[in-house]
Amino acid sequence: MSELAPRPEIEVGDHQDTVAVDVAQIRALAEAALPFCLAKAERGDTPLAGLGEIDVAIVDDAAIAAVHAEFLDDPTPTDVITFDHGEIVVSAETAAARAAEFGNDPARELALYVVHGLMHLAGWRDQGEAEAAAMAAAQEEALAAAERAVAEAGRD
């Protein structure tokens, strides 16, 4: 991938009222994770390489279950669904539930779902155990780098 390739714009919309979400923080973390995801692209022809915009839709479990049913024939809620055309749908409700289950911060869990979607757009797959483990490590690294970048920008 060319170093001069333009970075896509990231738009984040909160389309639910179940969980309080800091949209600006999610957007800042996604933008900060984007260079890492672009650098870690699995191949040069990934969807992320050609996108001008990425839309992140934060929804509740009912909405993501409807998307899951329509596009993946599974009517259950899930954490994140990524479309190659640059749409990432994440469930704030699932993030809050899983964060509580694992003792994590719900906002960080939601940001991790967004980074997971960016990694999918960068060509990463998580179908097998080895792929899932490699992707989980890469997305944690991307989110940690994004958190550091956002914290540093806040100090300036």
C-alpha cells in the first residue's frame, strides 16, 4: 500500500439509547488506531486501502441482531459486524454486558469492537483459532497505541 494513500474519514453515529456513549472519544480512538490498522493490513488490496469514509454505527442488541439476521442468517445479537464498503456496526449493549462479565470498562470494550472492525477492513480474519488469536493480539496492540496517542494529544 502506498504511504501516500489518503486516510479515510471516520464518522461515528450513536443510534441507541440503552448505554451512554462518548461518541467523540470513540471517534478519536478509531482515528488514532487507523494508521496502525493501515500499516498492519494483511495485503495491499484490502477494503481499508480504498475507502474514503468509514461509518461506525453504534446500536443496541435488537438492531445488531436484525443486521446479523439479514446479512449473516443469524438472528442473535453480536458484538460487531463489518461490511467491506466501510460500515462497522457495533452493539453498545453487548459491549456493556461483556465488559461487566470480564471486569472491563464498557467504553474500552466498545472501542475494541470498532478497532476489530477496522482490522477486518484491513484484511484480518478470525475464522480459525490461530487467526482469531493473532487478530485479538493485533487489535489490542492497535487500541493500546490509540489510547496512548489520544492521551498524549489531550496533554498538548
